[in-house]
Amino acid sequence: MRIRRLALVAVFAFSLLSLVGMESPAPALAQTVPYNVASESYYRLNTDAGRITVSVHAEYQNAIGKDLPTLPVYLMPGAENVVVKAGDEVLETKVTPGNEAAGLAGAAVATLPRPLKTNTRIVLDATYDVAPRTGGKIMTLEAGLIETAFIGQGPGSFVLVDVPKAGDNYFDPGCLLASSQPGDA
């Protein structure tokens, strides 16, 4: 029987800092992010198949003086079957794949049902899969082995990882504080 364990992992800012542009997740260091976000990204690891299933629950608040017609949901490189919803409504998205060689996350830029006005909020829920892949710079997903950095949605966001109890489960201590974890993790 597979027992779930959750491990709280710090957000990998290296991949998000270069993704602050709204229209494209290309580097845009001179811009500021026009929204505040609090999110939880859930990563379910299927180690036997070398696959990851991801769900993201993110609440955005418009932090600038103009309406925002789109918002990004950051994705791991190789994301497939991307679906972004606002409530029950599936949103139109433009998916830009990540660049694993450059260590960059991808993004699904979602067109909102109505532009997000200043100081208002919206909740977006996204799901996607990451298929097996080998030989990458930061990701190896193959049957029996998953080695990867997990991506959050920025400051104020959490990454939760659901791993099989059986096996050799290791998280880089620079990214995970054992003292803040449940006793059985």
C-alpha cells in the first residue's frame, strides 16, 4: 500500500525571477510583476513510471493601476496536458515550454474571463503532467528514478511533494528544512 508523505520544499526562485513578463515568459529583468500571488503547487510522483502529475491552486491580486487580461501559471519544463481553470470555466491558454538547458520554467498564460481590475482577486487552478525524460540539465524522470527541481509560483507560494513511502526519497537539504517537517517525513 502506498502511503503519502508531504514535504514542504522552498520555491526555486532561479527559474521564476527570469519569468516576470506577462505576455511571454522570456527574461524581462527590468519589469516588475504586476500581481501578488499566493499558491500551492502539488507534485505527485509516480516513481515506478517516472512521471509527475501536478496541480496548482493560485490566488492572484492585481497590484497595479491597470486591468490585467492575462495571468501566468508557471510550469515545469516538459509540461503536457495543461488545463487552467477559473472556477469551472476552462481558460484559453498560450503554453510556452520551459527551457531545461537554460534552467527556465515554462508558463501557461491564461486569458481571464474578465480583465482583473486593480485590488481585485481571482483564483486559478491548473493541472498538467510531466512525462519521462532523461539527459536533462535539471530533470531526470525515468522508471524508478525522479530527480528534479520543483517549481512554485513565486514568493508566498508553497511546493508540496507527494512521494511513495517505499524507496530512497531524498530532498536537497538546501531546499528543505527537516525541522519544519512532520515527524514521519
